[in-house]
Amino acid sequence: MLPGYAGGMTAIAPVLSRVASVARTVASSSMAVWAAFVLVHLWLGLLNLWAPGLPLGDVTIVYKFWMDQALIAQYWVGIDTVWVYPIVALVPMLAAYAFGPEQYAATWLSMIMVLNAVAFGFLTGWGRSRERVAVAWWWVAFLFLLGPIALGRIDSVTVPLAIIGVLLIARSPVVATVVLTVATWIKVWPAALIAAAVIALRGRLRIVATALLASALIMIVALTLGSGANLLSFVTQQTGRGLQIEAPVSTFWLWQAAAGVPGAFVYYDQQILTFQINGDGVDVASALMTPLLGLAIIVIALLGVRATRAGVAAGDLLPSLSLALVTALIAFNKVGSPQFVSWLAVPVVLGLATRAAGHGRSFRTPAIMVLVIAGLTQFIYPYLYTALLQVQVPMLIVLTGRNAMLFVLLGWAIWSIATAPRLPLLDVDADGTHDDWLDSVWPLDRDVRGEDESSVAMPAALKE
């Protein structure tokens, strides 16, 4: 050992210990995680407005055009014509018009930040739930890694609503179902969360009845406004499209295009307004993907039903089942839009929050995988998307790896369902509707678990 080395290490050890102590204190601070939440949203807002690749293009060009058309020409998508989105998607798009067309982008970004802040409030117990601080840090990291797309699509409205819904599902299933149903009528994917709740929770009849009633009210309003058959046009508008280039199924033909195989190339679909892939067998694959997606959902649902009948508790089943269903919607989808990755935050937040409450299995593995998937997605879109359009090999390697990780994540979720512990259902009240495996915290609640805890040890959410 060099002279003075031991003495130097002895001198620096207290400094390192102090730094580690400060880091642990900051990491466990609700104020710190809220500050990080604000900073990340400001950063993502700047990227949406100024970053290359026009990340906010769907909002400032497509959504704004639809609203200009509605308010100026009185021609409403979803009412006067077919539309790719469910009818309630008009509400946030119209809300962004509140301060005029010139402020459409700024209003949209502010609206998403407010929605995320409400979801963040429920997640952190409005700053009073110490046990969920680590989960909140995970979501902040996820948003940062996913990049501007996390705020710049209609999916950005549904994600915070879905997070609120899953955090309320144990204690307030009716309210949670209403929130999730509204989110489903904005973008269909939260229906997977409702399906998971119906399978995993004992109060399933109440959940189904609430979802049907909320849907009926939405449909009555839409029909009253004159939507007619256009109300359900979002279903048919999606089924006839081709293979979007980022979809996992498209990877094979992208590599063919890169290799110069005749007939394999990327093109822009003017009707769907997206880039798709052409090649031998693409039409067959496109026709098969919707039935294959349906089959995957049915198989996962049956695994969930089997686990429920075997006595798997809701806290052990619902997070993994939600993750499996949501991941399947992405992995087997012929549409591979980068914003789909934002959906993965919801089941992971549910899994981490459930673990933090002392129930369910560790969600650290899927949490890490989803962070990597988010980072790879931002690498692809928006900054280097042109390289993908040009089927450059380095970008194809990144996309192939990202898509492969989706199937690894799906495999973990299915394994988690299949190996969930079979235990007596001790987490359900006598009426079968009230579970205590996950606390929900309303803004004015005073009795919050973890509020008076002083420990800064690693939270349960991130423990194996």
C-alpha cells in the first residue's frame, strides 16, 4: 500500500458518508421528488417546443387542425365524420383551444402537466406518503427517459387518468372504474386495466356495471350530439391499416428493406398519417395481427382467471396481470407508435406501489426493463427518426433490441401470473368489494401510512 493511502482514505470516508446520507435524505424527501417532477416537465416542455424532429407535431398540426375545422367550419371528427379516436378524445383537444389557437401548444403542455400533477399527488399521498416516494422517483425517471413524446400525444391524457384509476381501484372501485372508463373513451388501451380488475378483484360485478353505465352515458351524449354510427368508427378505422414501421411485427421487413430486398421499403400513408412498411407478405401479416392480438389477450385473461380461482390474492395478481395485458397490446399491435410505451408506466406504478404497501411480488425487474425501453424509445423518436426512415442499420439494431425487450417484459409478466402464490383471500372484506392491499390517498385525507415514518432505508417498492 502506498504511503499516505490509508490516511487519505480515512480522511475522505466521513465526506463520502456525509454525501451518502444527504443523498438518502433527498431521495426520501417528498419535496425533492416534487421539485424533480416540475423540472422534468419543464425540460420536456422545452423539448416539445424546440427539439428537432417536431415531437409536438401531432398536437400543433393534427389536433389543432381538427379543432380549427370544428370551431370554424363546424365539422367535427367523430360526429360529422369517422375518426381514429374514441369520442371523448375531443374534450382535451378542445380544452387546449381555451386560450386561442396561438397558445394551443402551450395550453396542451400545461394541461398535461396539471393532469400528471394530480396523478402524482395521488401517488405520493399529496406529499404525505413516505413509502411511495421511491415509486414517484421511478415515474419521474420514466418521463425523463421517454422524452417529449410523454407529453405530446393524446395518450398523455390517458396515462395520468389511468394511474389515478389503478391507485384508487382497491379502496374506491366505483370511482376508479369511472376514471378508467373515461380514459378508455379517450384512447382504448385502459380497457385492459378494467379487464384486469374484473378478473383479479372480488367486486367484479360492480366494476362491470359501473363501466357499462359510464359508457352508456358517454354514448348517449355523443348520440345526442349527432355522432350516429361514427361513434364507433375508431374500431373500423384501426383494423384496415398496414404495418407501422416501429411495430415489432414490422422488424422483419425493415431488415429486408435495409438489405435491399426488392419490394421492401418504407412509405408514408396519407390517410393514416404515419410511416408504414411494404414487402412480400405484409398484407397477410397485417390481416393476422388483429386476431393474434385478440388471441394473446384471451390467453392472458384465462391465465388470470385460473390464478384467481386458485386463490391468488388481488395484490399478487392485479399488477402482473395489468402489465401482461398492456404489454400484449403493444407487442402484438401492428401500430407501434412511440407513445404506446407511456402505457407501461401505469402497471409498473401499480406494482411498485403495491409492493411498497407490503403486498405483491417485487416489481424491480420490470421497472428496470421499462426504463430501458423508455430510453431506447426516446433514442429512436424524435431525434434520430430520420435514420429509421432511411433503414440505417445502427437504428435498426436499437429498434430490434427495444422490440425484443417488450417480449421479454411480457414473458416476465406471464411468468409472474403463473407463479403467483396461491393463498387464502384474506385481503377482501365480507361484502367482497373492499380490499386493503393498496391505500388510496385523497387530497384532504389525514390518516396516511408512512406520514410519520423517519426511516430513510430502501423502500419496499425497490426491494427484492
